[in-house]
Amino acid sequence: MILTTTNSIEGFTIIAYNGIVSGIAVNIQKTKITFNMQKYYAGVSESINEIKEQAFIQLKENAEKLNANAIVGIKVDIEQKESGTISVIATGTAVSIIKESTAINY
């Protein structure tokens, strides 16, 4: 499955717009009391990456349910609340695409 933030995919033609899909993942940041800010930010970054991956898995699964083989126009929203909760919402348009002909017409 092709995923992109753009509205089209070079070399492919969109033949059907199957619907809007989302992937949502939420996790509570596992914070350790530390005086090393570099370790703290590294932990937050790692947690965000894990949650983002879960959101993208859900996004792809939802697109597959609509018989799509690509998702265009993806937007990712990441929020971290003061409570330590991190949420990632990925939204895009599930589409059916076909590869464009590579033949050259003279």
C-alpha cells in the first residue's frame, strides 16, 4: 500500500476515491524521574514513534476494508497533554490506483 501526504501519486492514476480513513492511537507516557533532560526527550520521542506506528497500522487496515490500495493526503496530528497522555491521529483519503502506461506515443 502506498501512503503519501500529497494528493496524487506520480506514475499512478486514481480510479476511485473510496473514503476518508483514520488511525488513532493513544498511550500514556512512561516517564521516569530523571534529571537528564536529554534522556527524557529521547523517551518522549521513542514513545511518539511507537504510537505513530500503531496509528498508521490502523490507518492501513481501515483503508484495506474499503478495498483501497493507497492513501493520499495524509495528515498526522500528535498531541501530548500535561497528564502524560500522547495521542496520534492519522487521517487520509483511501483510493484505488493503477499504474500509468509507460508507453511513449509519437
